[in-house]
Amino acid sequence: MQTKEIPTGILGFPVTPMNDDLSIDYVAFQRNIEFLIENGLESIFIACGAGELHAINIEEYEQLIVKAKEVVKGRVPVYTGVGGNITTALQQTKLSAQHQIDGYLILPPYLIDPSQDGIYEYVKTIAESTPLNAIVYQRDNCILTLDTLKKLANIPQLKGFKDGAGNIETNVEFTQALGDRFVWINGMPLAEVTMPTYINIGYATYSSAISNYIPYVSKQYFEALQNGDKEKVKEIYDDIIFPIHHIRKQKKGYAVSLIKAGMEIIGLPVSNNVRPPIAPVEPEHYEALKAIVAKAKEKYGNLKGDGSYVGN
């Protein structure tokens, strides 16, 4: 019987910190996770997109699981990212089950643009490979039709659906047809931008990149959104969300490297090092982010944990 926890609230996606030689800094990784938990994130997803799953080997992957469990100690659910090469994905699910985490997020397959029956078999094979909870991530070359998602809904292990494609018409069809069968997760880049739309069609949770360095902003934003405080939502949009969104769009790969830059700015032991093909943040964009973070600290700051400060 599956008893592992299903993710709710704002979901934390820690990065995989790198040393100057691009080896993994596991101490900084644990500090990242502790920081997210101390600041109220309700689940942790390691080695996913923000964690550079594409760039880590299977030995590093297992070590990330071990280090995550050491610091989490059962306080929140822990999920891993799996996917890409199907053989590697099954190695990743096996390790996730072996280390008794809560579940995994199924990322798109590598390179191939599959048919719907191909996507179904890919997700089914991964989801059924262990008894752990599974969440399918719709984005890039893993775009589902309603018929495919209905078929996948028959798989008991599949508990959640995360959308990173942004087709609202399709998402309305999904949530209306399947209701509470899945946990519906907004996984769009900088999900705070689109969350007002998603929350109105049944998405009650989202993954937050900026929570890695300004989690109090995400918390205040989401509380305002849930409470119908449109003025507060607009204020946070204008002050923080849209300015960061503008920087993020300046260069491909910033969905990862901009997070690391923000963490370095607030004093966490995470450098702006990323493995190719992702590139680090340009100096002018780094300074622009630094100014936004300073404004966030002054106006909204209530940070706990490593590199900590308590604002107004």
C-alpha cells in the first residue's frame, strides 16, 4: 500500500551547487535544502530541471539522494527527477525506491518527439517500475492529449500532473475531466507569473524557483493570491516578479543559472557555476538581480536560516 506523501503548497526545487571545477558541492546542497525547509517550503524536489538532472551522472544522483535524506530527516516529502534516457530513468527510479523517498517527477524523454502511444508507454514504464508516487511533467516533447492522460490515470502510482507547456485550454479540459484524480502542479517557468490563471482552473500548487533565494516573496504572493488580495499580488508583480521575469528571458538557461546567482547574492554558499551547456549569468544581469533582491529584502524581507536576515 502506497503511504508516501503527496506534495502540496509551494514546492521547493533546490539547485545542484557546483565547485569551481564543476564537481558537486554537497555541503552547499544540504544548506540549500535546509534553507528551503526553514523558510516554509512544503516539499523538496531534488535533481530535477533546476537541479541540472541532464548534467549529473548516476553516482552523483545517488549521492544527492543520500545527502538530501540526511538533512530533511522526514520533515517534508522528498521527490527526485527521473527521465530522459529510459534505461537511465529506470536506474533512477530504482535508486529512489531503494532509498525510500516519497516519489519522483517524470521528465520528458531524451530527444525523440514521440507519438501519444509512445509517451504513454514511456510514462507507464517509469511509473510502474516502483511503488513510489509518480508525477508526470508535461513540457517540451512530452505533450499529452486528454485521452492519453485518462489512460495514465489508471496507473495507481501516478499521483500528479505538472504542466510546463502553458496551454490553458488543454489544462481546463484536463482538470474538468479528471478533477481530484491528480495533484495539479503549475510548472511554468517562474510560475508566479501564471499562477492566477492556473489557480482558477484547479491548480492548487506550484514549483517556485525564486524560493531558493527570496522565499518570503513567494509565500506572501501565494497567500495574497489565495486570499483574493489583488492589490498585494499586483504590488509583488510590479516590484519583484516581473523584473525577475524580464531578466530570466534575456538568455536561455537562466531558469537555472539565475537561481544560483540569486542564492549567491543573499549569502548562501552557492556560486554562479553551472555545467555546460547552461551558461552563467552575465554581469549586468547579475547586478540587476542584485538590485531586485535588495528591494525585496527592504520591502518584504523575512528570511530565516543560512545567510539569514529578518526584514521589516
